[in-house]
Amino acid sequence: MTKRPEEIALLAESGRLLAEVFNHLDRLDLIGISTMQVNDLVEDLIVHKLHARPASKGQYGYAYALNASRNQVVCHGVPSAKDILQDGDIVNFDITLEKNGYIADSSKTYLVGEVSPPARRLVDATYEAMWKGIQAVRPGATLGDVGHAIERHAHRKGYSVVREYCGHGIGREMHEEPQVLHWGKPRTGLVLREGMVFTIEPMLNQGRGAVQTEDDGWTVVTRDGQLSAQFEHTVAVTRNGVRILTLRPGEKMPH
């Protein structure tokens, strides 16, 4: 379950390249373009510029380089030429990248144009919740500590945590042990050790935490139709804390 230093170095290189992809998306004007256009741009960037592989493509029969989850879509949204991003939307792009056999996984929820204050508050709170989880990572802490930090922040801000989907170990495979729940009790669950690598990727809903999967078998939506947001980083447990392997340029862990 733990990774050797040379493996973490390879994961960090995949993470650095994936951060470049998000840096590119940050500069896009998303209004009026389709989620399929974003998918195609990301695939082209990963394959031709970064000489890497979009790891989600072909995984479990999935055909695309990213998930595009807009507004009430919680996760696993399938890109479509008909899915045109509109002023006021929020949209999560979840992207995996494999380089030299090692996979990094990250996601970010974007504000498209002028977004309503309630939507912006949800997105901000979800980003903060991810960081609360990351800040709980250190040797000797538990996965329950991580989940509790996320859940406590979400509830304090008035949001619910989606329980059906979680973070995961990652390395040569996209999904490895352990499962990283975004809720839990302090001092319970797996004890963290130096060299463990996993994702932290909370999904917060405006309304209830209940979700359902649409007929395509992929797209997960809030059951009450309210907004959902998500952020994700791949992290490694270090000797005295945590290293974020997918950290983006200009991004810092809050104090």
C-alpha cells in the first residue's frame, strides 16, 4: 500500500503534468463551448504536448479523457457536444493523467461567467473542505480524521457530503486501496503511514446528500436537483506531513 520514494517521484511528475492541464483550462473562456470541446482540447494537450495518456479513457469502458459534471451533476458527467456551458453555470472537470506507468488524479469546479452568490459559496466551501481533509494528513493520523475534518467543515457551512463516492489509493492503477471517505469519526479507520498515496475529493451538495445515477449508467446527479461541487488532489503522506502531488501553479495550502 505504501510507495517507494522513486515511485512517489514518478507520481509527482504525472501530477506536475496534470497541473499544467488545469493551468491551461484556467485561461479558457468557458461560456458557449461544449463539454466535448473541453474534452477534446484536454486529450490533445495530454497526448501531443505532454506526451502522456488520459488514464480515464478506456477505464471501465469509459470513452473520454475527462468527466464534466455541471450544476446538479455530482460526478462522472459524460462530455457531450450538446452540453453547452452557459453564463452562470458551475462545472467540475475531473481529469486523470498517466506518465511512465503512474497515474495522477485531480479535479476542479469552475465558475462559468457571472455565477450566483449561493453557487459561489458552495464552490468556495467545497474547496475549503478539500483542504481541511488534506491538512489532517500526517503519519499516525487516521482516515477517520481526514473524513471528519471534511464533514465538519461542510456541515458548518450548511452543506451535505455525498457518501456514495470517495477518494482512493492511486499509483499504477487508478483505483487502489484504501478507500478515503469524506466523512468519519476522529481516531478511527486506517492509520496513515509515510509513503501512502491517495486522492481526497469531497463532493458537497447544496441540499440533501442523496444522489442517483442517470440512464447512461455514468452521470450521477443530486436527487433534489440542487447544485453540487467537487475538488480533488492526489496527496502523499510524508515523514512529517503531506505533499500535494497535483498542486497547481500559484496554489498553496491554506494556513
